[in-house]
Amino acid sequence: MLEKFFRLKENKTDVRTEVVAGITTFMTMAYILAVNPNILSAAGMDANAVLIATALASFVGTICMAVFSNYPFALAPGMGLNAYFAYTVVLGMGYSWQIALAAVFVEGIIFIVLSLTNVREAIFNAIPLTLKAAVSVGIGLFIAFIGLQNAKIIVNSDATLLTYQTFKTDFSSVGMGALLALIGVLLTAVLLVRKVKGGILFGIIATWIISILAELAGIYVPNPELGMYSTIPTAFISFDFSSFGNTFGQVFKADFSGVNLVDFVIVVFAFLFVDVFDTLGTLIGVASKADMLDKDGRLPRIKGALMADSVATAVGAVFGTSTTTTYVESAAGVTAGGRTGLTAIVSGILFLLAMFFSPLFLTIPSFAVAPALIIVGFYMMGSVAKINFEDMSDAIPAFLCIIFMPLAYSISEGIAIGVISWTLINLISGKAKEKKISLLMYVLTIIFIAKYIFL
């Protein structure tokens, strides 16, 4: 049955590989179960309810991805979008979190309509091949950067904005966590060099086990004030879901009295804008890494993938979480060999189980997951070979697209800069006809420029 539905042989994979890939994807995404409740609770939402909503939205979205498109991509509430939800819309603009959820729900409905048409698919196909390769590389750098930050190997600096961890300050906690992450990178690299299947997953587990031993030996000392927590599970399972009612269905109870319609539309558009290009960027990057794009750079069955993303966003808002989107960490599962929706099914089921085993999953330290993100970043760098550096009209926009993603901390900003620069450079240098710039690329360029002027 699995073979018939997921076409495993056709995609040159097997059940074991897909299962390992699904577990790997989940392990690299599990941090969202801790981070999302933390961020949205700042907006006044119940943290336990948000954790349940996060797990359910991830489950629904990821299962939809498997059923609608047979792709190994997983979904969860998006980083950046949750921060915009809490700190800008609620705390900054003064809206209730129920109103913010309503904006997310409206965004999801709009996305469903756009996915039924060919608008989002047309945007995907209009982006030139060189920018698609650049997006993959940029996402790789972005993922690796997130991993380095999560492990506190790269930290803030007043003098240079960022710097490396000195290991001298708070060595027993922060320094030791960074060191354990570096050990994890080494272990994962060795496993991959030795061609061990599931090497990334085993790297995460090995790093976690080592961190537990280090804590038991007193070498690693947890310090919650510095964001360094115990790696030893104190509980394994929980069946208390009573708090879910604090967020479930609250989107339909939003009080719109006193809400400025124009401001609400702007909020919806902001969610819409970031989600569109974060999702497209992720699909381009991860699909490129898995060689799923056809000879014209198009992703077959993209409509199903976009529909899964749209449904997950609307359903997630009903559950009580910010915009649900396709995750760049899906690249970890692809790197582990995942090629079909079976990978997504496994990841989705694990998100559902996470509601019951949340005390265990949330104990995995971020520095144990960081090596996987860093290694995946390395893998995605391979797409740089697809960029023609002899053609400056392609190479310079590609470079700008790549560099802006990690530095602006945003996939969508990298895409925006890439599209603007590619269109303008080729137009002004007289290569518009040669490059066959589509009408949609001109439209996107105008929209992106307008976004920087007015938003």
C-alpha cells in the first residue's frame, strides 16, 4: 500500500529511508514546540495552549503536504511570523491576540483561493533558474547561521554586531553548550563521511546523550538565566490538554470594535507577503536540493504543496497559533534521503505524539539540534555550482539574494532583493529581451520596491 500511494521505487527510496528522514526532519524542527509558546505567550496567550496548537497545526499541515503533493516537506508555525504576530501586531500596534489570529485566518483563506488559481504557481515559475539556485544557497547559509546562533557559537557583540563564543565567560553553561555543539558537528560529519544512513539524526541523538553525561558529571551546568537548560528529562509524558480551550476557536470571538479597517488590511497583507515568499523560497530551496525541479526549474505538483500550506495557516489560526508555513528544516530530511510524502507523514505523526511526549521532546537542547542545521547548510551550498558567475547580470543578483538572507534574517527579504536587482540590472543594461523578463517579474519588482517604500 505504501508503495502504491507514495511511489517509493519511482522516487528511488524505501520505507526505512523515509522513516529516518521523517524523524530527522521532526528532530530539527522540534524546537518550535518550545520557541513558539514562548514568543506567543508574550502576546498574552496561554503557553500550554499554544504548544498544543503548534503541534496540531504542524500535524495537519504536514499530513496535507503528504496527501496533496507527495512531497517530503514539513510545516509548522513560522519563525519571524510568530515574532511579527506577538511583538508588532499585538504589543506594537495594540491589537488583541484574537484580532491577530483573525488576520492570520483571513490570510489563510486568501491563500486557499490563490492556490486554487495559478497565481502562486505562476510566481514560482516566473523566478529565473539562477535566482532559484541562489535561494537554495541563501537558505543554506541562513539555516547554518540559525544553528550557530542556537548553539551560542556565534553571539552578539557591541563592537562588531556578531562574534564567536570565547568559551571563557560562563564556560560551564554557555561555553560548554557551544563546545558540545561543535563536537556534534564533528560527530555528524564523520558519520556522513562514513556514509552512515540517518547520520544527521544519529548526530543529534549522540550529542544529546553526551550532553546528558556532561551534566551528570558536572561538566555542563544548566543556567536558565542564560538560556541553558537541563538536558535530563524530568518527565516523559503528559495527558493534560485542558488549556487548549484558551486558544481554540478564539479567532471567531475577536472583537473588531474600534479596529481600523485599513490597519487590519495592512496587517493581513504583511502576513500574506512574508508567508508567500518564505514558502516559495523554502519550496525552491529544498526542492532544488532534492533535484525535484524539472528542466525548466518548475516544481511538479506545486499546487498541492501550496494548498497544504494555505489550509495549515487557516486551520492553525483556529487552533490558536500564528501563520503555519513550509519549513526550511525540511532540508534535513531531504538530506537524509527523504523523497516522498511518507517522510512528511512520519514527521506529522511525531508532531501529534509530541503533545503527549512534550516534556521529553522539549528537553532536547538547542545545541544538540544545531549540528544538524549547520551540516544541512553545508549541503545546500552545493547549488552555488548552478550559478553562472561568468554572466554578471545573473551572478550579482544571485549573490545579493544569497547574502541578504542570513544578514537580514529573512528568506523573503533575500528573494525581494534578488528579484529587484535581477530585473533592474538586466533592464538597465539592455538585456531585457535576451533574458526574456516576464511581465510577472516586472510586477513583482514593482511590488517589492513599493513594499520598501510604504511598509
